[in-house]
Amino acid sequence: MTRQKQVSTTAVGLIDYKTLPAGTETTVIPLAAADGAGSRGVLYARGGERTVVVVSHPRGDMTRHYAAPAVLEAGYAFYAHAPRSLNNDVDIEHERLLLDLAAGLGHLKNERGYENIVLLGNSGGGSLLTFYQQQASTAPPGRLTDTASGDLLDLNAVEMPKADGLVLLAAHPGQGAIMLTGIDPSVIDEEDPLAVDPGLDMYDPVNGFREPPEPSKYSPEFLVRYRAAQQVRVARLDARARALIAEQRRHRQKMQEPGFADLPLEERTYITRRAVAGHYMVVHRTEADPAYLDVSLHSWKSTRTPASILGPRPDQVNYAPGGFGRLVTPRAWLSTWSGLSTRATLIESLKSIHEPLLLISLTSDSLGFPDASQAQRDASPSEDKTIRFVEAEHFATPLPKREEALRLVVEWLAPHFPSRSGE
């Protein structure tokens, strides 16, 4: 572990802070999960805190999250967990990330002695942390025993400290959920990024598309066909992923069979290569949710303009090399990006969470819509749940609106959880 006095910086990104309160110490905590995989946490504290606020994200680096200064000023410690998949979209399996979080929360409880843990789920961290809380709240032997792809992973054998409260800030419905509504169903050849069924192309003017910044308008009939076709494409990709995994398992099983070592070298090599080979899926055109451009969709309390969080021209981003879930392993597709197979769906996880809950919905967000936040609030059985709306974009900008959102967080924390001793 390393400790240091925190210094200010003038270079900040979309989710970074500029400076921390005086007296803040930073501790970098290396951790090993129950399966031996490494991750790390970064703990910010001024001393004497009784409650710690925890952030994490499936792949994003939240170790300099913009909420840290406000949380620390309010008398709470702030902990950011960087999981094994940091900066890596390719092979994220959410079930395995729960092992990383369990190691981190266990350290905070058992080694640091915090009385209370509050999870702060921001963006894709919302579905990850609620998934963790869902499983931590489930008594063994009721927890998951495998991953979405069917690989053995028994969460019943893992100590999973339960959090005492949950804050969701600009939390979208989950990576699989946004893929299910954002994947382009007009793809007719998974090997050809340009192959298009014009009848299902939301970026065809015949179907209602207008060049941004002018809003598009899609008919109810088109949207019904479009949403159904999105489900069909995801199911097709699921089947492809499962076939690739099954083929690998078949050869792994051959390696375990009696007599494998006695086979000719050529045959053993053939089997072994197929048992260890890594397959990757290229998922073309994943920036195609009609709601990005038709602001009459999800319009309740929404103040957004036609765009996605990846830019003002989703019609171009949809064909660009970047984009959500563009290159994935079959296991990552099923666990993280498939809206039909993932277990990390925010609204489903919330159905099992009874702890105090605060949702802050950003009304100009083009990824987590206010009506979805309201549905998430309604899904929670908690008897202590609050929802607030702030007119800001997904990254809590402009900055005065970020300050408003963070003020709501600390105002909610104060009556719920004790802060620093003596405060």
C-alpha cells in the first residue's frame, strides 16, 4: 500500500476531480479476489470517517471520480475500485467482477473497520454495483454458481459484504440493456459492416431520419418492427457466442479423457490448439437507438437534444471503428453486452435491494432516461427511496449542474449515515 498527500491538478477529464480537501490522504490498496485475480482500490480519507462511499465501473477508471471532493468535505471516506477489466471492453464478465468488489468491500469492513458502506453507481457502475448488492443480499446457497456462459463460478463460497445504502447517479439500465436498444438490426451480414436492410435502417430518411441537429421522427409501426428485429439480432449473436464456447469446451473435454496423452502428437496438437484458442466477435453497428434522435421517445421530464453520449452524429459513430461492445470474446458478449443473456441489468437487480436508495436522474442524458430512472425507483422494494432530477447531460455537465447533483448526494447521506467522528 502507498500513502500520499493528495495534490491538485488543472488537467481533468469528463469524470475527474480538480482538487481534494486539505488533509486528504490517498491509499492505493492492491487486492486479490477469491479466484486469485488482481485488482486495486484507491481510498481517500481525512481521518475518523465512519462511513465510506464506494464507486466502481466495469471498465472505466473511477479512481479520480468527481464525487470524491464533495463526499470528503461532507465527512465521508471515498473508495474507488478498479476491477480486473480496467480500460478493457474485450473480455468483461460481470460475474467475475463481483469477486473483485467482494475483495474490496471485505477490506473496507474487515481491515479498515468502516461501520457503513454506501455504493455510488455512476453510469455503467450502476448496473455493476446493484448486481453485486443483489448477490450479496442473497443468502447461500441461493447465489449464482456459474457465469452467463455456463462456466463454473460459485458465489456461495465467497464472502460478499453487503452495502448499507445505494446511490445511483446517471445510471443507465446496464450494458446489455443499452445494447439491446442500441444495436443496429439492419445488419444483414455479421461479416460486412456495410450490409444494410433498408427497411430496418433508422438512418434512412424513408424511415424518419433527419440529419442532426434536426430531430428525427419514427412511426410506431417502424419502431415495433425495429425493436423486434433488435431482439432477433441479439439472439443470433448469442447463438454464435454459445457455439464458439461449446466448440472450445468439447476440445477441452477431449484433453481430460483417458488416453489423451497416448494420442499421436499431431492429434494432440490439433485438439489442444482448439481447446486454448481465443475467439473474438466483431459486433458491427451498435449506435442505433432511435431514441438518440427522436426526442419524442422517453420524453417524460427529458431535456435532451438529438445526440448520443458518443457524439452529436450517432449516424456516423454507428459505422466508425469505436462504439459499445464492438470487439468482444463470446463470454464477454453473453455476460456483459447481450441484453438477453446478461444478469447485470439494473432494474432486475433493484428488485432484490431493500437498503436506502437515492436515484439522481440527469434529464439531458441520452443514455439513462428519466422515465427509466422512475421505473427503477418503482422496482425497488426499499421503504426508503428517493428520486431527484437535475438538468444535466450524462457526465453531469455543465459543471454547476454537477455541483447541484453532488449537493443532493451529500444532503441525502447526512441523515442516513454517520460521518467523521466529532462532526
